[in-house]
Amino acid sequence: MRFFLILICISTFAFAYKIQGILKNTTTHTISIQTSFDNNLIITILPQTHIDIYNCGIFGSNKKQANAQDLKKGSLVKVKGSKNGSIIIAEKIIVECDDQRRAY
């Protein structure tokens, strides 16, 4: 029994996927980002994908929930999701502040 629990835990973490890069293009169901190892990495966005955008201002950063239409080209994005074969499915997308507008 203990063996099966360990096996389930290992298999859950084996497919976890984290990546960050510069947003190049967006469509209704996908985004493409430029990373250090891939110039055009395609990531699938599902309706349940959680998107957070951090805006920096004088008093620090504030977070708002967004959708795929709110994503802007050139933004720094961090994607947490899963990889199934060659398909990357985003569970959460975080858009960071622009370097020029950071308060710190």
C-alpha cells in the first residue's frame, strides 16, 4: 500500500511543468512565448486556466485576474502547468511587471 502512495506522488510531480519567457503571440486557446531554449514555445490555454496580471505602481504591485485577451505581447510571463507528450497545458499564467514601470 505504501508503495502505491509513493508511486502516485512521484507520477504527479513527473508531469509538472514550469516555464517563463517573453510573450510573443496570443490566440483564443494558445499563447506562444520566447524562452532561453525555444524561440516559439506554444502553450495551450483551457477555460479553467487561471491568469493573474501584476501591475506595478508607486505603492507596489497589485494583482488582477484576467483572461487571454488581456495578455499583451512583450510581457514577461510565468507558466505553471503540465506536459502531456509534446503538448503543454497551462494551469496558471502569471504576467509580471514591466521593467520600466517597476516601483523598486
